[in-house]
Amino acid sequence: MSSLTLAEAADQLAIELRRHATVSATDPSNVAEIVRQGEVLRKAMLAYERVLGYTTGWSNPLRHLDDEAEDRLHGMIENTEPRSTHSEAQRVHVNARYYLRVDDPVAIRSYVRARLGYEPSNIVDVVRRIYEADAWKLDKYPKGLLTVEDIGVDAYVEE
């Protein structure tokens, strides 16, 4: 386990969040720096979550945003003016890799059977079916079935 205390992890997270906000506000066109700082922020958030879980048993509250909050966020995004004209638009591919730990293989198979009415053939099939059913709303699953250990993201512009 990390040698960070919960307060130290929270302080580091706050520092990285402010750095990300500063970089984003200072030069919104500096994609490389915003993405780099976003990765630093993501790692700080994961470190905080690990310490939080280890010391208190609680999960990261950001994993539990409700659908209403997500809908409000999407509404805010949809109501903003676009920054570029259509001729400047670019298609960006984003590949996210989730590093998961299936904590209770028997229970998660039962969960998929009960919730989706499907008999999974193996643990990969279980994870795939869960993803297909709700696109990783992991906070909706019973605690103790599945843990996200890390998320990696690659993005590139389609040529």
C-alpha cells in the first residue's frame, strides 16, 4: 500500500486538479499539455481512491455521479457554442483500456445471469456483457464484484 495518508492524497489531488484547470484556462489550444496534465490528474485521482479504499473502505465519490448529474453535464455541453467551423472539424479516435480485477467470479456470473438473463461462457464474456449492457456504469454494480485498477487512454486524429 502507498505510504500516502488520506489527507496527503487529497492534497495532491487538489494540486493536480488546480494545475489541470490552470493549463486548460491559460492555453486551451495546447492539447498536448492539457492531455499530459489530465493523465497526471487521473493518476492522482487513482492514488486518492486507493488510499481512500484502503483506509476507509469507501470508493471514489466521482464514480457515483448519478444519471441526472450526467444529463445536466451533457445539456451544458450541448448548449455551448462550437469553437470551430465545420471545415476545421477533425475526427478524433479515443481508445480506452480498462484494467479490471474480477473480485468474485462466481458472484459476477450470477449477477450477469440474473440481470441480463444470459449465461456467460467465461469471465471475459461476463465483462463484455456488462460493458455492452451499460457501458461501464460501474457504480451501479454490487460492491465487491469488479474493481477498476487503472484506465489508459490513447487518442489520435484520423488522417
